[in-house]
Amino acid sequence: MSTPDVFDEDLMLAEAARMDLVLARRLHEKAMTAEDVDEIGSFTRAYVRATRSMRQCLALLSRVKTERAKAAREEAQHEAWMAAREAAVALKDDADPWPAPDPDELAHASRVTDLQTAVSRMSWAVADKSRNVHTAMVHRFDRELDDWWDQPDFLDFELEPVVRHAARVLGLPRRLADRWRELPDPPYDPEPAPAQPRAPDHRIHWPPGESADTDAGPADAPDVPVSDSA
């Protein structure tokens, strides 16, 4: 069994969190044993700052590990793609030059990536750190996107109106759609949505139309409850 890599920044963040925990315990003890009101208040405030610092260190450590794992996955995917490409070329002695990508396919793929990123960020902002809620909303949008992708005018609309339309369909706040580029990415990538048969009354929520520029309610009730606390 291989030993996981240990990075200096991981060790430093973990050590900082441990020191904050030790400090927080000492301050808690002093606050509990102090009798002077001013001392109690001072120790309590210091305790709150120490615990907040500990939580920030742990959150940053988790984010660093997540981003590192994501980068490793992307590198492995790229290497696998390059290996497959080289193998395909090697099978043909007189192989033609590698065909240029279809601009329309690239544009579709770029639009899909942007929309998935926007919806994932908006969903995480209202999911109150619930991975189940976030994953359910992402899966619901993936099913919507399956319908949108096939529409002949999929690329006729600018990205931002389509993001607002997606927010409306999912029942997400308009303010999140307006600033989705500023929202943080979730700390994980949901698994792909399982195959699901279409309902007899299945409805395709396309095109965006004027709904993308209004604050009207969702086109249909979302599959999962969300809070508006973001």
C-alpha cells in the first residue's frame, strides 16, 4: 500500500490548527475560572478569535487538498488523452494530420462548461454546506442541460442571460446569477447524475426569452428545498 504524499503546506496548516486548539483550550480554562467580569470578557473574546483561526486553518487545509487532487485528476486525464492520441497516430503509417477540432463543438463544450460552473457555484451558495442538496440541484440542471444542448439556437444567446434563465428554472436567487463569477467553487465535484427516464409530461425550459431578465419565480418547483440565506 503506497504512502500518501505529505506536503509542507499541509504540515504547516495542521500545526497552526493544533496550536490554535491548544491556545483555545487554555483561554477557555481561564475564562471558566476567572471571577472578574472584565477578565471573563477578555478571555472569552480571545477564545473566540483562537477557535475562528483554527477553523480557518482547517478549511484552508481542506481546500488545498481538494485543489491538489483536482489538478492531479486533470493532469492524469490529459496524459491519458495524449497517450491515446499518440497510439492512434502510430497505428496509421500514412496517417493524415490530426483533424482540427470542430469550432461548433468547441463552442458548445465551452458554453456547457460555463453553465455547469455557474449553476454549481450558485447551488453551493444556497445549499448551506449540504452536499446532498447541492448534488441534487446539479443533477437536475444536468438533465435540463441535456435538453438545451440539442436546441438549434443554444449558442444564439449570450452567456449571462442563459445563466439567469438557469437560476430561474432552478428557483435560485437572481442576485447569485448576477455575480456567479465571484462565487467560490464547491470543495468537491458531484458524481455524474444517474440515468433517469423522462416523465410523460416532461417540459423543455427553452429558450430563455424575457424570463432570463426578470425576477419571476421558478418555471417549475425545484426538486429539492433550498434556502435563500446566501
